[in-house]
Amino acid sequence: MPTDHHAPSAPVGLGDDGIGPAPQKIKVLSSAEVSGLDALELGPKREKGRLGLRIWRSAWPKLLAIAIVLLAWELAYLSEWKPAYVFPSPGKVFPQLWDLVTTADFWDGVRLTMTRAITGFALAVTIGTVIGAAVSRFAPLRAAIGSLITGLQTMPSIMWFPLAILLFQLGEKAIMFVVIIGAAPSVANGLISGIDYVPRTWLRVGQVMGMTGLDRYRHLILPASLPSFVSGLKQGWAFSWRSLMAGELLVIVPGTVSIGVRMQNARDLTDTPLVICYILVVLVIGIVIDQLFNVADNALRRRWGLTGS
């Protein structure tokens, strides 16, 4: 009979009951290891092109749109469909706008308005984030107030001002109340949508990797929901900005001279060029903030490889 010369196999570890192999423990990854895995999902770094060319490609459509608007404005003025004191030409408005922005009082009003906007938006983001995270985490809470959040988001902000004035009189709190209640639902819905659309496969993989509790939210759920959350922030800012402008026109706080108050004073004096100047100021501020959100959103999408370019 031939002899088997193979070496004996190594003994397999037995479980605590002495039967079958010992169960293998799942290794819980450290933060550094999770960050390394995240790096595999990041989009590749792109080579930066020529700065001037990139600026021109981004700027020329906007410049063309401005030229078209100015041309239409001038043609409407020349058609004399309204008297010149009611509908002035761009040539009369822009010199007055330049005189306006070179005064210290104008920048005091801008500072007051932006302080209100930033304060109200920050509070709305805090409240909306807490509500959004709670609703996405607890199914009974979603069943209770999920539709209510969407209903609040669709309500015109001006509808809240009579109640705000009754609750807080003509003061800063009335304006802040409307700004917050106008923006917080959009922030909450943005976070809820982002968490809802995290792929179930990712959640199962995170569970296998040992992610639980706060680590699961920190390393998996929040990064995956960030693009949608940023979109919610952008929409929330739009709601808060519109609410603030309506509030400054309706709620005149004694002793304060904001952009809205100055615009209302110009309307009372039938100073149409000055009214249009403040409309342009509000428009420019809105565009600048929107561009800041776009830069953050595009950078985030590029970093996570969510763009095709």
C-alpha cells in the first residue's frame, strides 16, 4: 500500500461549544481606513485650464443676458408707454445707482439687511437640519409631520406676517419668525430627500464594515446625502431672502433703516429711479449669493465624481 506523504493539515479552531469552527469576528474599520475607502469614490483631480479662458466662458452668457435686458429696457423707455418720471431710462437710473452706492448710509442699510438675512438663515439651517434628521430617522415622526413640512414649504411667506405681527408686534422678532419658518422646511426636505436616496447597498456595506450610530451618519449617510442637502440649503436661502425683503417692506422697525425701509421711503416720495436702484441692489445680492452656492455645489459634485466633465 502506498503511503500518503502529505503533511497533516493544521487544526481548525473550535467554537466555545467545541463543535464547528470558531466564528470570525468582523473587523471594525478605523476612521483612517474609512477615509481611505472614501478616497476611492472621489472624482479624479482635473487639470486646471487657462484662467482667462475659463472666466470668459463663464462670463459671456451672463454679459449677453445683461445686454439684452438693457436693450429691452431702453426700447420700452423710448416707446413712451409710461411717462419718464414713472419709467425712467437706464441712463438716468445707473448714475443715481452709482451715487447711491458711494454713500455710507447705503452700506449701513445693506449691513443691517445682510445681518438679518444671515442670522435668520443660520437659525433656519439649524432647525431644519435637526427636524430633517429626526424625520428621516424615525418613521412615526415622518408619518406625523412629513406632509406638514412640505405644506409649510409651499406656503407664501407673506401669509405669516399678520400672525407674526400679532405675536411679536412691529419688531425684529416678527421678521426673524417669518424668515425662519420660510426657509427651515426647504432645508429639512433637502436633508430628508438626500438621506432617502442613499443606496440601500451602501447601507448594507456600511453595516458589514461595522458602522453604527454616529459613525454611520458621519462616514456614510451624511456624505452621500450632501449634494441634495446643499440644494436644499440653496432653496432655503431663496425662501429666506424673499421672506426678508417682504418683511422689511411690511414691518418697519422704529430706528432701523434697512434696504426695504429705504425702498419704501423712495416709493412714498414717488422716486422711481431710486426704487429701481434698490431693486437692482437686491437682485445683485441675490445673484452673488446664488453663485456662491453654485460654486460650493459644483465643487462638491466634482469631488465626489458626480459630474460628467
